[in-house]
Amino acid sequence: MDRKGLEVERADPDAPEASGLLEAYFLELRERLAPSPVEMVRRWPEDFRGPGGAVVLARADGRAVGCAGLRPLGQGVVELKHFFLAREARGRGFGRAMLAGVEQVARGRGARRIVLDTAAPLIEAAALYRSAGYDDVPRFNDNPVAVAWFGRDL
């Protein structure tokens, strides 16, 4: 799919691009959430690989610039995790385009609802989710750094 020059599609979780962006995501989290500890993950966990799950990459000019994971929670609900856009790709409307692409992948995997959480320093993410129609929902997980939880019907 092509949105604002951004191609968003399901990807192989073991592809070097997918692993590289996941690592970049966690490195930035460490930087932005300090002093809160952030455990590094360099490989997409199994729950993104099974039925209903997915790893999604966003490409601009053929280069992978964003990633996201969809973790199935059951009954048509997926959790959006590790939504990340490389710094050099920000400020071009790619975040919204990538989110729309991730939602399309989720629908294609049978999801009817997306839920997610975000940490306090990630104000840009919270603003993106709210402006894209995500509503505040009660806490649904035990993420120790999360301060806001969102959901949206697809």
C-alpha cells in the first residue's frame, strides 16, 4: 500500500531490516525513558509470529524506516507494540500513514480492534493516536512504564 510515498506491509520478523529497526526502537526508548530500565530485545518475540500476529515494516524510497508489531490478544483484538519511525523519516506525515497501513494489515489478519499503551515521554505518539481516533481505555496490561492506554475499533 502506498500512503504519502510510504509503503507499509507485513514483513518477515527475522529479516535484518525488521531486527535492525526493533533494536533502534529499544535504543531510543532507553534514551527517552531514562532512568527507567528498558530491557533490550533484538528479535521479534514469538507472539508476533503466530496466527493473528504480524511484524509490519514501512518503507520510503525502498528503505525500511519504520516498524510495528501486532500481538493477538484473542477475540479479534490485537495489541500494537513497538511502533517506531526512524528519526530521519519523522516530520513528513509518515507516522499517520504508517499507522493507517498497520491498521490495514491488522484487518487483513482478522482483527476488529487495536489496543496499545504508551509511556509519558512519548508525547508525540500519544498525540498521533488521539488524532487518529484512538480513545483512552482502562489499563489492560502490566507495562511498568506505560501511563496511557488507547483502543480503536477497526
